[in-house]
Amino acid sequence: MKKLIQDFELVKHEELNCEHFILDIKAYEALPEILPGQFVNVRVDNNSSVFLRRPLSIHNVDYERNVIQLFVKRIGEGTKSLGELKIGDKLSVVYPLGNSYSIPKNSKTLLIGGGCGVAPLLYLAKHLHEAGNEVTIILGVRSSYDAVGLEVYKPYGRILVTTEDGSQGEKGYPTHHSVLKNESFDYSFTCGPEPMMKAVAAYSESKGIPCEVSLENTMACGFGACLCCVTDTKKGNKCVCTEGPVFNIKDLKW
């Protein structure tokens, strides 16, 4: 798939809470095909101390408006600077990068996201729903304060929430949700903190169902040149930015 470097314009900036925000960025040309699980590399121009592009998962795509939506958490200088952008600001974007999640048909699918790892799951849920799948989405956050933007998932499946403090949904981590004990699934997909993804992988292996995870290694270039995102797999070292970020757990040394 061809990679593009294009200027986008910020057309919407939605603050979800003090940590999370959503950016709608509009292309001046028709968007190419973008698959669930792929990401963009965004240049941070409003901070001279940030030299490398920032990889961000694609939250959603609106082809009619030529808009890509990004779900961002303020973590370091780069993401904090992106949170200061104003409507009309321009962004240099490299996209679409990486591989994608698989899309089965007419199956019972489970999506589990933790923290800002929920970012690629909306677009994935949309594709799974359109392929005739029954979609269950478990989103794990620290507290009800972090349970933001959930309503956008409702057209595509059932939304379940876990909070570490029990302030919303079930108390505990996503992999502790009672639905995992009471129901069975045909496929699982996950993105989030590595311990959580490993727990999802263990659950999936115990149930004998395929599981795909999206790794969040540091990805500076997006083309496999800098080698800072290399991960060790059963088939040798692989660049997460080109041969991932999505991997089947059977290929990982987990």
C-alpha cells in the first residue's frame, strides 16, 4: 500500500478531559484506503524541542469529508503540543502506515482496550460490524472520569466498561469482566498496556480462539529505517511500524 506525506488541516479539536482529546484532520485530496489498525506519523511543528514525528492510531475515518480522526492522550512534549493546536492549523502527516487487523465475517468478536489503547478500536468495531459480526467491546479505564467518548461505539456493538476504582461498570481490569466467564467468542482483538494485552492473549489461548494485538513500541520513522521499534517474534526480529503494529499472538514470544 502506497504511503503518502500530505498536509492536513485541523477542523475540529474536542477536549474529552484534561488528558484526552480528539483531533479531526482534513486532507486536501481524496483519502486512500485506510484499514483498521493502521496509524499516522504526525510532525509536531509548534514545539522546537520535538524533533521526531509522533505515531498515532487512527480512531476513525470519514471518507465523505476527507477527515481522519485521532484519539490522543497527553503524555509527553509531543502530544501536549498537539493538544495546543487551533482550528485551521496545518499538520504534516505520513500515512497510512503499518498493517491491519483481520476482519472475519458473521462471527462473535471481542474487542478489549485499555487506556489510550482504545484509539484504534472504534474504526475496527465499525469494520467488524459492517462485515456482519456481533461486536462486544470492553473498555478498561482507571475511573469514570476516564470513561470518555463511549457513545461513538454504540452503533457498532455492545459497550462494556471496567474501572479500577469501581466508579463505573464492573470493578477491576478489562480481563476481569464477567462477560468473559459467561459468554464465548470466536475472535479477540486488543490494544493497550502490554500486561493487559498479555492477559487477553492468555485468555484467548485458553479458549482456543484467534487473537490479534496491536503493539505500541516507539515508532519514529514509520518506514522500518530507524529500527527503534523492533520486536522479537518467533520468526525473528520484526519492525513494528512495517510488519505490525498488529500481530497474531501465535507469532509473538508471549
